[in-house]
Amino acid sequence: MAETKLTGKQKAAAIIISLGADDASKIYKFLKEDEIEQLTYEISRLQHLSPHTVEQTLKDFYELCLTQKVITEGGFEYARNVLEKAFGSQTAASLLERVTKTLRTKSFEFIRKADYKNLLTIIQNEHPQTIALILSYARADQASAVISELPKEKRIDVVERIAKMDRTSPEIVRYVEQELEKKFNSIISVDFTEIGGVNYVADVMNNMDRGNEKYIFDELNKKDAKLADEIRMRMFVFEDIVTMDQMSIQRFLREVDSKDLVYAIKGSNKDVADMLFSNMSTKMGDTIKSELEYTHNLRLRDVEEAQQRIVSVIRRLEEEGELIIAKGGKDDIIV
């Protein structure tokens, strides 16, 4: 029997169920109303899980808790050393990436709830380094929207600073939070943790419209071609569909809008089109090909927006654990 694939929320529900009612009620006291609502919904609709699925979910949760504990107690390098000895370098790297991303989002939580236009109004006149620091704690879609509306010369500076950002001290973060307190009325204490960096800025660029994406890369290439290439390697763009496995392609094809698919294929290269058609059902392929024959004179902007929407679906499904995308060829896949 095939193993059940759980989303992140379903995994949380499975863990709560495994704890039992008494312990679960203690956990609920620390959750926000929207988190309780989402978790309760997932618990109510979670069907029977095999013992193996539950065991794997609990094992994964334990490893993440252990990773966060050693990072907090001994720092990032200490955690890397401990985890590599315990789980091997590949698993350790995966755990560290997942946990440091979670740790990073603990600071500036009030920013991530704000409308990007309000955030832009508040920070647009700040020094590029300050903007980079703040956006390193924002959601990727927020950061993308803010960067897109900054003056052109400042966009490149901010993107470059985010990409080169590694760690920052609690004092600096606290100071910036205090400066924003008047607008957001919230201060959250922080710990040393990785922020920004190439992986994060790649996530930001993935959320950006292709016009701005092209402009930023063109300008960044002039200033630091090596950095631009490093960011691009970690991004997933529409053309990277050819690097995906067949099951993952078939999975996202069930989610995308057929009109978006027609527009996207119309503006794609032959390799991408062939890969998509080879993973469609015969009926779907015939429908798309028929619509392509009658689709003409498309605006480049419409094609790019359709491709971006498909990429957004792919990235959402990856976050939910429904498919796999290889970023820059660095992910090792075990079949």
C-alpha cells in the first residue's frame, strides 16, 4: 500500500492526535485563534493513518525539535556538527535549512501581517541596509512587492544586500524594531539566527513579476555577476519544469488553469512544451493542442503572468509536500 503523503498542517494534526487529549489541550493554550481553527479543521478531516505514517511524522517532528534545541543552546555551527554526527551531512543540512527558516520568522511577526503598501510607506526612505534587514524578516511575497516599487537604483542595492546578509546581532534587530514600534506597536526579542542570504532572495525573486526580475538580474549582473548566477541557480522558473520528475509534473497539471497552460505553452520553448504534453492525459493534451491552434497575438505580459501563476502553484504544492522541485541541482532525490 502506498504511503500517505501529508501536508504540513496534516502532520501537525497527526502529532496533536498522537499526544492524546490531555497533552493536546496544553498545546492549544499556546496557539493563536486562527492556528487553533486551522488545526482543529485538519484534525476533524484527517482520515485513518497507517502506523508507519504516524511513526515517520513523529520521527520527523522529533528531529526538528532536536535541531532547534541544539541551535538555541550551542549556535548554528555547533548544531551542524551535532546533527551531522547524528544523522549524516545530507539530513543535517535539510533539518538546519528548515529550522533556521522557522527561527527567522519569529522576529518582526507584526510586519508579516501588514499590507505591503503600509510597509513600503514606512521603510522606503530608509537606508538600503535597513530595508534589506526588515525585508529579510518579511514574507517573500511582501518583500517582492516592496522591492518592485522601490526606486530602480535602490532595488538593486537592496537585493544585493539581502543576498549577502548572513547574521545580525540582537542589538541591531532590536533597535530597528524599536524604530518601527510607533507604526506597528510591537517589539519581539530575537536571538542570533541566519537571515536573508541567497536562498531567501531567490524566494523573493520567485515571487516577483518577470519584468522586474529581468531588470534586477540585468543590473545585478553588471555589479556582481557571480552573485546573480548564484541567486538564479537557486530559483525555480517556468523553464525549470524540464528538471522535474514525471509524478511531480502530473501532480501540478491537475491544479493549474487550462487557459494559463495554453498561454504558458504558447510562449515556452519546445523542451518545456514536450515535457508538459508527455505528462498529460490524451484527452487533456488534445484539448490544449486544439486551443493552441486558435490562440494568437498574445501579449508577452499575459504569457509571463500565466507562467508565473503556474510556478506559484508548483511552489505551493512543494511547500505542502505534494511534489519535489530541484533547486540548482543541489537536492538529492532518493527513489
